[in-house]
Amino acid sequence: MNYPEIEFQPRDVIRKYQDGRLQEAVAYLAAKSPFYQRLFRENHIDPNKIRTLDDLTCVPFTEKKDLQQHNHDFMCVPRDKIIDYITTSGTLSDPVTFACSEKDLQRLAYNEKISFMCAGLAPGNVLQLMTTIDKRFMAGLAYFLGIRALGAGIVRVGNGIPELQWDTIKRIEPDAIMCVPSFILKLISYAEEHGIDYRNCSVKKIIGIGEGLRDQDFNLNLLGQKIKEKWDVQLFATYSSTEMGTTFPECPFGCGGHHHPELIIVEIIGDDDRPVPDGEVGEVVVTTLGVEAMPLLRFRTGDMACIHTEPCRCGRQSFRISPLVGRKNQMIKLKGTTLYPAAIFDVLDNVSYVENYIVVAESNEIGTDKVTAVIGTRREDRDEMVKDLKDRFRAHLRVAPDVRFDDIDAIRRIQMPEARRKPTKFIDKR
């Protein structure tokens, strides 16, 4: 499993390597997984005939509902080999439980170690972790394990509380921080309000999780631009999920998330459920490699992206995955324009007077999409704000959703209900 050099090999070498790893993964599932044993049997699939990546198209997809309905059938090891239990965030549906063996935790540590290395971290660096490590959250644990494996220092502060974050930065002087990118704006705002010289503090790198920082052309998006204009630090975006157990990290050149071929196989699937050409947007479908307790075969992530195959200037020749376009089941058709909620978020995250918001999609009386941005703000000149927001939307999206206002605390309660790890920004009532 530990083979970081594979990212720097020619594409034909990577392809041959992944063919071999796929054969191992399928043989393991055929021997150990009740779910995939049944899937092979019911679909008359001979696992021994799945020899190359091209052969994957004969295998049905695994979906989130399969994990929800048949969770225990995905387990490939006895209960006494499980070291840690994890649940997904449940942002779009009921959370799913994942179990990890000791081998799986070692795999997570390796994944994050090489991902941090991709962003230029090394022994001697100190990372301030602004994500939770509890509440059955895989990512926070993975980051902690990865930094330990790398031999760098870590400061486990957890999420939120700008005052505590700045106190920690002052006391310990980390050179990197890891958090949800929109929280950086709250850190900056707090620093400006309290006279903190954040531009000259110890932090030189910010690694973002859970939100995009770049557009499809790899330029910084509105959120990334706003952070960079205020705070001239290196910005790195990442893409990962609990189901994948793998991170696609940016290198300093910021041209997409690098693929770790020893950890995951990726397909990009079109509307016809067939692979699309390189560079074309489709749904990300993954097959995990080296997972012991709950490996997955052709799992539909619901994320929309494309892959770029030209070698990166950093020397890696494995493909890079683009910034996410959005979630497949969240696509909006607004006044003839196709867009995803993330594009609306990007505009709202760049408006200083917007304290918080929720985007709501509904079907109107003629069956087309109606989209409303529900805004929390402390300003009173609402007519002027509506005009300004609609102008911003049209400038960046060509169309403008409806805008209405609500109490900041009321929106916050909807965004972050009790026990939720990630904020709810989009409500789909269609």
C-alpha cells in the first residue's frame, strides 16, 4: 500500500499498477464481503474476470442507500478487529457508519502524511487543526494521524472560537492551519476588530477542507480571492470523503487535487453511466484500495468533477481532480441556466454584510426551479441590499435567485442543528 513513488511514474506504469491492485481488491471482496458476494452472484459476475480498469464497467454501482440499508453486509472483518467507529456527516441524508481496523487507521495516516507532504509540510512544521477530532468524525482523526506519521507538530484546537484560535497562534506560533475556508473570514474579522496583526503572524499556509477555493480554471474563486486579498498566505484546497478514506490534495502549483494511485481507483461517469473523456465533467465514482474493514467497489459519490491528465509542474504524473462543480442531485435549472448551490455560496461568502445564509430550492407552479437566498444581516437598508445581491449574482452566474431576509439566530439554528458537524447551507424542497 505504501508506495508514494507511484505518483511520479509514467501513466502507463500507473495504469498497470492499478490493474494489479484492482485484481487484489476484487478477490478480497469476493472472499470477505457479504454484500459484494451477493452482488457478484445476483449479477452473474465472475470476479476472476475483472482484470483491468476497463472491466469495471460490468459491475453495478454501489450507492449511499446500499450502505444505509445493508451496512453490516459491507463488513469484511470480525467485530473484534474493529478499532474505531466513524459516521459520515449526513449532510444530504442519514449518516452511514464506517468501521476501521488497525490496518485502516494506518492507511488513513499514510494517506494524510503524503497529502500533507504534497502541500509542502515536513518534520519541523506545526499545524493548527481547526476541525473536530471527536463526534465520530473521520477527517479530524485522519489529520491527527497523518501529522504524527509525518513527524510534524499538531495543535488540536477544534473548530470555531476565533478568540481561542488567535490565542493559540500567539502562544504556539504554528506555521500552518487547517480549517473550513469560510471560517478564515471570521478569523480575519475577529483579528481586525481586536487589533491583531494577523498579516505578520506565524501562519504561512492554510489548508482548506469541505469548501472549494478555486474555479474550474484553477484561479481562486471569490472566497479564495477575498482571503488572499486580506491575508497573503499560501492557500491549499483538498477533496476527500469518509467513503473514500482518501484525500486529493493540491500541491503548491494549485492545479487540482493529486491522485494517490495506491489508495483509490477513480472513474468519471456521465449521465449514461458510462465513463466520460478526460476533461469532461461527470460524477466521481471510486473503488477503494487497501481498505480492510469496509472496502467499496464502484461507489457513486454524487460529486461532479473532471480529471486532468497532463503532468503537473511538481513532477507528479498521476491525474489531478478538478475543483468540484457540485453535487449531482443538487443541480439547479434557474431561468434556463444550469448551476449548483456551490456557485451561489461563492457569491454570498464574498459579501461582507451577509452574516449567514441558507439557499432554498423549490418547484414553482409551472414545475421549474425556484431558488431563494435567505440572508441573515445586521444592516437595515434591505432594498439596497437586494439590488446589490442581485447585481452580484447576475455578474457571476448570469441569473439571480430571489432574496429574502431572516433573523441571524434563526438561520444559525437551521444551519447547525444539534449534533451536526457540517453547516446546512442548501435545502432542497423539490
